[in-house]
Amino acid sequence: MINKLESKIKRGPLMSWDISNPILTLATKTLADVEMLNGISMKNNWQVDFVKELSVGYQTLVLTDMNQNIVWVNGGFQSMTGYSPDYAIGKKPAFLQGPNTSEAIKRKIREGLSSGKRSSETITNYKKNGLEYECQLTIIPLVDSHQVITHYLALEREAA
């Protein structure tokens, strides 16, 4: 799996522009996220192709358990929300919500996930500094070899 992603990374001599090449940076970030998730996946026996799932654009990943407690976030979480990973771990993602977060959207997400399906919505969240932002998210139920959902992975990005 990882080899597919590695093959997308440009090979050749390192040029000065490579250091800030957004495609190279994105591929490297995604590779690190895939490696981390594959390690967690082995412990939970998930049946998921993270290379495929993470091929869509995202800024941050949020992994929660069945009780919606955050168990891991990737490096993009702090730059998107202002909150450190240490602060987020153990909390429910609802700490990012506030007065303009739509109850209807939250209900749609819950309904989709309760039926075992992935859910994609745009929801109003709040950064640590209090500013609200539109968060495009896709939440993927992660299932084990017995097809039992054990965790959820949210791919999130700030809407343009």
C-alpha cells in the first residue's frame, strides 16, 4: 500500500524548489499519516485501505473510539484548529462546536454513522481563538475483520 504512495513522490536529484514543493510535502504528510494509521490498524484489525481513503484532500485527521473520544489526531490538527493534540486527546470533537453549529447537520451525521455508513457534511466549528470556520468533513466507520465498527476516522479540511 505504502509503495503506491511512495511511487507518486517525485524521484530524482533534490532541487532547491523541492523543499517547499506542495505536492512533495502533501505526499510526505500523507505517507506519514498512512504509516501511523496502519500501525494503529494492526492493533485493531481494521479492514481499510488508508492509501485509498487518504487520497482525497484533507488538512487534519481525527480518530475517535466508539464513545466519540479522540484517540489520535495528525499533525495538521493544531494548525487548523489552534488546539494541540495533547489537549484534544480524550475529548469529544464536540469541543470544537459552538452557537452557530447546526443541530440539523449534527443529526444528519449521527444518523449516517448509526447506519454504519460514511458521512460527509460541512459543519461550523470554532478555533481555539474563537473564530468560526466551515469544516468539510468525511467520517469513515472503521470495521474489524468481523465487520464490527470499532472507531471512526474523520478527514477534515477548512472550506474555502
